[in-house]
Amino acid sequence: MGETITFWVLAVVSVGAALGMVFNRKAVYSALMLGTVMLCLAVLYAVQDAPFLAAVQIIVYTGAIMMLFLFVLMLVGVDSSDSFVETIKGQRFWAILAGLGFVVLIVVAIGNVVFAPQVGLTTVTEQGGGYIRSIATELFTTYVFAFEITSALLITAALGAMVLAHREQLTDKPTQKDLSRARFRGDHPSPLPGPGTYARNNAVDMPARLPDGSAAESSVNRYIARYDVEHGRLPQDPELAEAIRHTAEENVPQTEAEQSSNEVTK
């Protein structure tokens, strides 16, 4: 009774997670859904008196391979705002071909389950002399083709992650020489002073002191300066307060009322 209840509960969870993996638009969420499916499979293995398969499912697939794909997707930052333009030519044809092959495999698997005679796990383990020996014998003799197909799925998943991470570079990548030229042609050829440099405090909202003793307005983030001005958290030093106030007034976005007034004036 408990095995039946566990099966139906995990079946609903795993099927829902599989559908969420397929129809979700964000690759990171799809990877999480796939991890849920793998955990459900591990529990089903454990319920069917197959502790070795359950441990391998959690350690190898969920713990190592699945988390690797998840971390890669999170670092790459693939989201729904990506373009649907094919950056690799011909991938649609191979995707359709792979999809048809997958459908054929599903049909063959379902037909094998429906029409083939069922053999219990106890019978298999008794003939093989234990869980590990019997599983190894079945994997590398009867189900060697399915085992190799499963290993090919891992390579397919890795290739899919590479395709998702692929970006077509429209412009040439700037070299160190180009970056140096752009830096010296700009307004600040030298590095910007850090907050609190040559000062008696190390707060990030305090302007740095230049070697001549004046306040460096470019060392304070304008958003932080704007927050200090709006909440009245200016320092007591009038020179620093004026520098923060001047930084906050630079590049201030206009409100809708100001934009409408400017349009009326024009």
C-alpha cells in the first residue's frame, strides 16, 4: 500500500516537473525541474529495493552532472530575453532529426514494456548473485545499447548547454592595445580614486581627497550621493557636503512633470 501511494505521489510530481522543464522559458528553471525529476527517480529506485541505483542516481546524476549544468547556466546568464535567431547554421535540421529519433525510442520503449514479459527485481538479483553483480551483468549484456544511449544523452546535454551559451560576436573583441588607447583618449586616463582615499574615514559615500587636498567628486556613486541628499545625511564638512550635492545633481533623470513642461516650453 505504501509503495503504491509513493509511486502515485512521485509520478504526479515527476511528470509535472518534466512538463515544467519542457515548457519553461528560462533555462535555469528548466535545469531545476530536471533535478526534481532525477530526485523522484532516485526515490522510486529506493522504494523498488534498489539502493545502489538510488545512490548512483543522487550522487552521479543529481549531485554532479545536474548541478554542473545548473551552475554553467547560472554563470552564463541565459534568460528569456535571448534572441531566437540561429547563431549556428543547420541546427534546426539536426534538432528535428534528433527529435524524431527520440520519438522512435519512446515508442520502442513503451512497446517493450507493454508486450515483453515482466521479470521482477528479486528474480534478477537471485540469478546474478547480488545487486551490483546482477545490475552490471544486465547493463553490459542485455541493456548495453540502452546504456550507451543514456551516456550519449549526457553528451547531448553538454552540447545543448554550449549551444545556449553560444553568442554571435558582431564586432571584433577589443585588444589590450585598443583598451589602453581608449582609456588615454578619455576624460580619466588614470584610475579613479577610491572612496575614502587620503581621508579620515573609509565610508563609501564620502568623497576621496586628491593629493592637493580637494574633494574628488568622481569617487562617489551618484546614486549613493542622491540618497544622502534626499535623506539629509550630508557630512558636517561643507566642502564634502557640497561635493556630494554636486555629484547628486549630475545626470539626474527628469520627472514626467519636468519633461512635459520642457515640451510645452519648446
